[in-house]
Amino acid sequence: MSLNLPDPLALPGGGRALTSTQWNEVCRPALSALIQREEYGQIPSAPGQLRATVVRTDRNALDGCGTLREIDIDTTSPDAHIELLLITPNAATTPAGCFLGLNFGGNHRILPDAAIRPQLAKRVSGADVEAERGTETGTWPAAAIIARGYALATFFNGDAVPDDKYTAAQRLAGFLPPGVEPDGGDAPATIACWAWSLSRAIDFLSNDGAVDAKRIALAGHSRNGKTALLAGAMDPRAALVISSQSGCGGAGPSRDLGNEWSQRETVQQINTAFPHWFCANFKQYNASPDKLPFDQHALIALCAPRPVLVSSATEDLWANPAGSFAMLNAADPVYRLVSGEGIDVHEMPETGVLLKTRLGHFIRPGRHAMTTEDWSAWLDYADAWL
Ligand code: GTR
């Protein structure tokens, strides 16, 4: 398919990268810098200090199948407080591969467990969360994940920066990397800080005896799927990335690729509804996304050679399934160069069929949601690659 997209393998002085060394040493750092500068803002620096405190352990979670821990991760410069929920399989005799992802509603929604802490803001405000407990067991099917031998780690996306256009700015100011101006066009925005917070969870997980540091998979849905992809692109410790219905600013193209993609969310729409997600520079492309010097295939390509699964739903046209599939194909030349393999299918695959290739694809019937059907495909994909 020819889509007239910027070539991620283009060399700054002209010509095209022909070796993986040229990609890794020239194209990759240049694209990484460009994407941060023009879209997400600069990823905050690694913290000065990180302290992890296990605040609760339940060795008998999930009817004895898992060990559940609640872990506070506190950092200085930048200052952040993350409350990680980690469940590891009791049957494992060696460190487990682990799915790590941000959740939307708080850790207490993952399991019907009266002891799991809701997010800090709800505790402080004394909100009644009892009706919310365990309401997302379908979104995060912990029992099935543990039964397949994997660990599950998740935390509330708002732990690092609230998902709120009115209050995010105040928190974002604390994440400025040295040399970046607070009102600069490339000051980090919310998705960049969320990606940073995932890396802090990886800091902890990769030193935990129950988790295999080499088998940490990032998974996220929608805005959290955009974040999973950015975190995977920036943090090489992520061994695999699953980006679910992430659309604009995620696996979906910023450009209009033609009529069949016309129901998608545009750069202008996302920057208007969620001005805190992307950096100020990205707003310059509202009316002219075709002027972006990259598109989202470049973000996927930054994950090479690690496997990336793009997961979609047939009725979620806002998240642009066809355009996201096109981005996988457009990232393919980089994957071929770096790993010798990418995606072998060039027409939109059949619904319900998992493509287990290094650039993988899954689309299920239905709407915008993370479901047990998705997880069943994702676990199969993880079995193939982790
Ligand atoms: C929508 C937004 C999408 C997607 C989604 C979500 O309102 O337009 O970009 O991120 O929210 O996160 O559920």
C-alpha cells in the first residue's frame, strides 16, 4: 500500500538507512527527538531517587492462585507517587512474565476485594467506592491472566498527572526536564508523564524476584493504549507492547488517509477535547496534520525489534482500525531491516483472527472497550513472543 507518509528510514542528509546500525544510530534517535518535540513533549528525566514500599501482601488472592501486593512507588525530582497493584501467580516456579498497564478507574475496580485501596484522591475526599469494587474484572481478567502463568501489574493513570484539562498543568510543571521551558512548545504533556510513570513501575518490577525483567509487556486501552505505545517506544525494557483501540495519538495516523478512514478522530478534535494530552507544538498541526514530519508508524517503528500488537474493534471507527492497520504496514520496512520480519498481511485481516507476527494485529467484533475476548488473543500473542 502506498500512502505517501514520511519515510522513517530517511537519513537526514538524504538517502535511506540500509542497515540496522544506521537505523539505530541515526534514524532512531532523530525520530525519537522529533516525536517528543512535536507531539508528546519531552519525556521527563529518570528520577533522582525511587523508593518502593510494599504496603500490603495477600498470599491468598484469587482463591489462592495469586499473591497480591500493593506497592507505593515514590520518586524525587520529579516528585511522584504511584500506587501499583501487582498480582503474581503462586503456581510459578520461575519469575513470571508480567502485563503492566494503566487503568482508568482505580485499582479497587480490578478485583472484588474490600482491602484494595482506591486512588489517593478518592481516599482523601472520602468518596464512597464500594459500588465500584470489582466492576472491571472483565477489563482486567486477573484470574485468567494468572492461570496462564503471567503476572498482572496496574495502577491508576491519574496517579502521576490527573486526566483533567483544568488541573493537569499544575502537576505537569513538576515534570519539566532540565533545559525545557515551562511554556515551551515541547514541555511534557500528560501522555508523556503517564509513559514516564509506566517506566517507574518497570523500575520496580524489573527488580522484583517474582517477575521476569526480560518479559514485561505493556498493555493499555485507548488513551492508556496511546501511552503504552509511547512508553514502549521510549523504554527498551518493555519486551512487548499491546496498544488497544488507541487511535489518534496512538496507533492511528494523524493524517487523513482517505475516505474509508473518515470517521476517525482528527488531530484538531483530540487537541480541542484533550488539550493536556499533547504538547503545545502538536496544536500547530490541527489544520494540517500532513505537515507533521512523521506519522504514528514512526512511533511503532521506535519499538523495533520488539513485538507490537495493535488491537481494534469493528464498531470503534473513532479509533480508526483501518488506519491503525495501515500504520503497522508502514512500520514494516523498519522492522524488516532491524529484525528481518514484520507483518505479512497487507489487506485488513478478518475479524476475530489474531495475526501473531512480530507486528501483530487483532480485531474483534464490537465497541470501544477492553474485554476478556481481547485478553484471550493478547495472552496467545504473549505466549508466542514473551
Ligand atoms: C475518547 C478520545 C479518544 C480515546 C478515548 C479513551 O474520548 O477521543 O482519543 O482516547 O477517549 O481514552 O477512552
